[in-house]
Amino acid sequence: MMTQSSGALRRAGRRLLSSAALLTIVSFALVASLAACQGGAPQQQTQTPAAQPAAMSPVEQGKHLVATMVCNDCHTPWKMGPAGPEPDMSMMLSGHPQALVMPPPPKFPEGPWMWAGSGTMTAFAGPWGVSFSANLTPDTTTGLGAWDEDMFIETLRNGKHMGTGRPILPPMP
Ligand code: HEC
């Protein structure tokens, strides 16, 4: 996968390193390009050891970021576990389950209650309408498999589907 390191990917990777490195890490393809970026710099001796990230590989770092930056809270369906609700990691980042057809959302009375969510944490209703967590797996038809890295980066930066499409609804932004 390291061989996919085109100049464009390296440039994209550099852009990411400052503020949004975590954004690359959901898709393993994106992780690979970041690996190419981070792997290249030390070989060129352009970074001091002190500037190196912790001794995690980019894939490990990405896994850590996805786990700690709450992507699983909404993009992995939740189930009831022995200690209470927990993300069903056998469905990691697969979005709202296709089989879970939601009824119409509740109507809220005037007042501070404004939104509702499914027990899976993958369907939401509020003033914006109804939204379903997207499939972030590399599936090419229902996930992010057909996306390129720039689309992903732009989406996370501007909140638009594939970087240029419709605005992505709450609670994602
Ligand atoms: C609070 C819930 C929530 C959290 C947390 C969340 N998302 Fe989302 N995300 C959503 C929902 C809901 C959508 C779909 C919105 C829509 O269809 O308009 C979405 C859409 C997306 C999309 C766009 C997919 C598409 O097809 O356009 C991407 C990419 C994405 N999320 C990545 C992430 C990443 C990466 C994280 C963690 C850093 C994350 N999300 C955290 C709820 C969330």
C-alpha cells in the first residue's frame, strides 16, 4: 500500500498533519497514504527525533484517534452489552443498519426537548429532519471505498458530501 504514495497524496498528507491528521484514518487506504507521508520524512532526515510522533505506526495512530474521537459513537451501531449499551464492534463504522427501518420520528411539543436518537445511535431526528449515520467502511457502494483522499479531507473540513455535494446533516457537523 505504500506504493500508492503519489505526490498528491503526500501533499494531502502534509496538509493533514497540522490540524486534521485524524481525518485520514477512518479508511485504511487513507491511512496508507498518510503512512507514506510520515514514513518519507524521517528517511530524508528532515525531522529531528523530537518532532517525531509517538512510536505508533500511522495505522495504530489512526485506530487510536478513531477510538478516542468518538467516530464509533455514531457510526458504529450500539447494542446492549453486559455493562450497558456499547458499540457493536463487529459492525465497526458501518453506519445505520439497513435492516433497522425506523418509524416516523416523534413530534416534539414546544419546549427544550428538540431531538431524538435511535438506541443504535445511528438515526437522529431534530429540527433538521431525519439523518442516518453513514457507512464509513471501505465498501465501494455504501461506504467510502469510492472516495479519494481529497474528498474525505474536504468533507471533514467543509461538511459536504464527498467534499462538494449536499451539506451533511447534524449531528455530524
Ligand atoms: C454525533 C454523531 C456523529 C459523530 C460523533 C460522528 N459522525 Fe460522522 N456522521 C454522522 C451522521 C448522522 C452522518 C450522516 C449525515 C447526513 O447524511 O447528512 C455522518 C456523516 C459522516 C460522513 C459523510 C459521509 C457521506 O457519505 O457523506 C463522514 C465522512 C463522517 N461522518 C465521518 C466521521 C468521522 C471521521 C467521525 C469521527 C471523527 C465522525 N464522523 C463522527 C454522525 C456522526
